Amino acid sequence: MSDSEKKYILAIDHGTGGPKTAIVSTHGEVIDWAFQEVPLHVEKGGGVEQDPNDWWNAILKTAKQVIDNGKVSANDIVGVCNSSQWSGTVALDKDGDHLMNSIIWMDTRGAPYMKKFHKSLIQVSGYSVLKMRKLVKVTGGGASLSGKDPLAHILWIKDCRPEIYDKTFMFLEPHDYVNLKFTGKFAASYASIHMHFLTDIRDINDIKYYNKLMKMVKVDPNKFPTDLRWSTEVLGPIRDEIADELGLKKGIKMIMGAPDLQTATIGSGAVRDYEGHIYIGTSDWLLCHVPYKKTDIFHNMASFPSAIKGRYFVANEQEIAGGALSFLRDKILYHKDELLREEQVPDVYKIFDRIVEKVPAGSNNLIFTPWLIGERAPVDDHAVRGGFYNLSLEMSREHLIRAIFEGVAYNVKWLLQYVEKFIQKWKMKENPGMTKKDVVMPELNIIGGGATSNIWCQIFADVLNRTIKQVKDPIQANARGAAFIASVGLGYLIWDQIPGLIQYSNVFKPNPENRAIYDKLFSEYTNIYKIMKKTYKRLNE
């Protein structure tokens, strides 16, 4: 295809840290991008919010920047597609104006309402057996006890902010709020609405609300979007005033899109069943597409609707990955203490990489647990916390930094064990020569900001004992995934073409010399949770 024939998507990756807006070709080439940070408002008692105005202003600013840079003609931009952080709640009036800050995925104030919901004589791990049996059968899962899901947010608003609840015309996910701002349409994708656990997904081609669940959780069904669509469907043209402000053609189409987990899976190139990827950003996950509905309630993962019509993907998420390095940078090394003078913060992540490369594998048997804000998978435990174990005077900050890199990798390995168990029977059935001794996922694509670190990719390969394929421009995987969704929706691609369009910067093989040390330390890592979980519960409940 000649340059004059190429068409482009304005792709938005609306993450917790702020939006990255990119111009991406219909075949996944990232031409230009811009990022704008947005603040996080953390309140005592578990409140974590963001101002939707900050989101929208940052999206407009970054979109204008990449369009005005002129690397492609605005006339060649044929669609807009957004991918946003998932499991958030925006309360809106009839005019589409938000009534309060958005409660985001890190907020735990809804935890007491989920505990009350699950209160019963027969419980397993705090969940009502009878209610979860119904939820799992219909929706594949249910809102967690952590209070971090939209249903818990809404119950908290209903009880603690009743004036907001009463005025709310509709609750939308952050993803669907951004689509509303572009088009003026209240709608949700089948992918985004699912985190409310109010939809029946037993027939992946006929997803609909399950009214009995609405009654069970005592929420008003009229406050949820009735316009549900697949991620590749066109929601409508963007509003004329937005097109004028951005310098785009009037009538340009907004494709529905999907939240970050579904979009990143596609942007990583893992669109075929059982092909997995790891995302390392503020949080992390390990996902793949699957053909069937299944739930592992004990390890907080399940098959959810994919951005690909008629398909499921294994959904899971761990709370903190690269966020541990941000914590080290912002709260310890360069904390803005009023007693200290302001320092110019360098690009510490590159410095961390150089430091970690010099420290032997295993960090002198120092173990870091990255549970800084609780954990979702493979344990659903909002009381657990992070820490360093086996710290001694013979160590230095170099050991601590490498231990953080390795601790995140141990956490991902903990999750990988259960993902592979989740899919093993299906994969063996479809591959008759495969045995239980064969590696279920021999290689994994890696994306996200953490994937820009070569040493961290090698640590993942060594700890997981898997081949790690570093996707080119890994920080743009969400934007690339949004562009692919739009390209399929607009007819420029079919799903099977996508793996062939993914480029890799490096491929990392496990170093057999590190097998013994990492197997030993991973065993101790899981032992730490077993021994400490009751202590964390006493300290943090």
C-alpha cells in the first residue's frame, strides 16, 4: 500500500496515569503520539477518584497535538477509537455532565457493601455460596469483596451520596463516558458493561441484562445503558463541534472500542485462542482468548466477553507492577517533602535498569512482595500489603531495586500457574498430541511501559521459564489495539491478519543458570503469603 493510499485511526489509550493519544495506521503502524498526565485523588478510607474533566481536557489536548503535528493529513484519518481504564464509575445527569468525580478501579470504599451482599450461613472465602453459584452461572463471576468493581462503587454512592444516586440518569464506565463525550450517545460495549456483573453471557452471541441480578443487588435498572454493542460496531459520527475543534472531517466515525484489557490483548497480537501476553504497566495482567465460558472463582479469573465478536478471553488482573517502581521514585527517592528542597527528577527507570543489570539473579535472596494496595489475582485479598523479606546490612539499594523487578515477576508467575491450569484441558483437547507434561503457554508477548526494559524482560523469561517476545513499541499496544478494532469495524482488516502485523524488538530465552535460584525464591514467595495473610488481615481490615 502506497503512502497516498494509507488510512489512519485516531486511537486513544486512556489509562490511569492519563491519556496517550496516537495516530495509528489501519495496519497498526504508530505514526505519532502524545501523553498528558492527569491527577489521582486519594482519600482516607480507600477513596481513589479522578475528575472526568481532567480526562476529557487531556484527550482533547493530546489529540490536537498529534493532528496538528501534521505527520499525516487529517483527511486520511477515517475513524476514532478509544480504550480506557476498566472497572470505574461515572455518575451522569441527562445532559451527560458528571455529578461527582469518577470512582476508579483502585477505590475500596464499596467493600462493606459487598460483604453485606454476601452475608449468609454458607460462605467460601467470604462469598455467599448460593449467590455466587447464580452469578457464576450467568455472568461468569461477581463483584469482588475488595469493593473495587463498579457495582460496589454504585452501592457506596447509593448509601453515602444518596443525592448523587437520585440525580444520576446513567452510570457509565470511563470508556463509555469518553465515547459519550465524542458522540453524545449513552451506550456501552458488551466488553465494558460486563464488569458490573449484571449481564447474561452464557450465549456469547446473545448478551443481555439479567433482571433477577438487578433485583438481587437492589440497583435501579434504569440507570444503566440499554444501548449495548460489540466493540467493532460504529457508535456514530463524532459531534461536529468536536470535529471542528480537532481539525477532523465532519462525520468521521467513532468505533465502539473496548476497555484496556481487551484492547491490549489485540494490540499485543495475541488474537488466536490460548496465545497469551503479559502487560506491565501500573498494574499487570496475563491474558489470552478462549472459546468457552469458564470461571475459577478461587483465583479470581474467568472467561469474559472479548472485543472480538463471539469470543471470550481469560480476564484477570494484579494490582501493582510498574506501580512499585513509581512508588519507589515518588514516595521514597524523590518525595516532595516540604522540608527538602525540590529536586529535578531524572529518568530514573533507565537508571534502575542499569543498576539491576549489575546485581546477580536472586538479589542475594532478598524477596519483595508488590502487594501495595492489596491483590486481585490469583488471590482476592485487599488486606495484603507489600514488603521486603530477608533484608540485611550486607545489602544496598541495588539489591532492593532488583528485588522489586523480581518480585513483580514472581507475582506474575503465581498468576501464570493458574492461567495455564485454566486453559490446559481445552488446549489438550484441540491438540491431540499434547500431554499434561507439555508447557501450556511456551511463549508470551510482553507489552506496556515495563516491557521497554530489556533487563526486566529477561527477568520475566528467567522467572517464568518461558520465552518472552518483546513487542515493538510496547507502550503503544493499547492504542494499536484500538486502531485494530476500528480497522476491523471499518473493513480494513480481518482478525486473522493481525498476528502477522506485529513486530518484535527482541526475543528473550530463559537462562538455565538462574533456574535453581528463581525456583527456590518463588517457592518462598508463595510461602510468605500463606504465613502473612492473617497478619495482614489483622493490621488492615
